[in-house]
Amino acid sequence: MPMYYFHLLDDETLSDVDGTDLIDVDAARAHATVVARELMLNSDGMLEQRWSAWTMSVQDHVGTELFSFALSDYANGDPT
């Protein structure tokens, strides 16, 4: 199974060094959506970050960015 990495970017980068094994890029997109929703629902309490200004970048095992999106797209739990 391919490995995907879910990095968080703002003025700094929180790198996903472990990655997640997922079947394909569609599964990676679904996983990214769940993570984004969780971060936005816990926007004041998780890692002491305000996530709305952050971006998630999803990369494959060689570091190619597959897609990215603003976490603020999930401010109400669903993309706007």
C-alpha cells in the first residue's frame, strides 16, 4: 500500500514524519478531510494552535504534493 504524508503549513511546518498507509489518493483525500475536521472542531485545544490559518499539504512517498487545501475550508465541519 502506498504511504501518504499529511503536512501542516503556516509560518512553520508541522511535518508528518510517520505517514499513513492508504490504498490510493482517494483514500488519502478522505483521511485528510477527517483530520481537517478534527483539527477545526478542536481549533483552540489541539497543540495550542489556531488551525484556521493553516494549510494541509498531502504528499506521496517521494515528496510529490498530490493536493493541498486551507483548513479554514472545514471551519464548519464541511468544505465551503
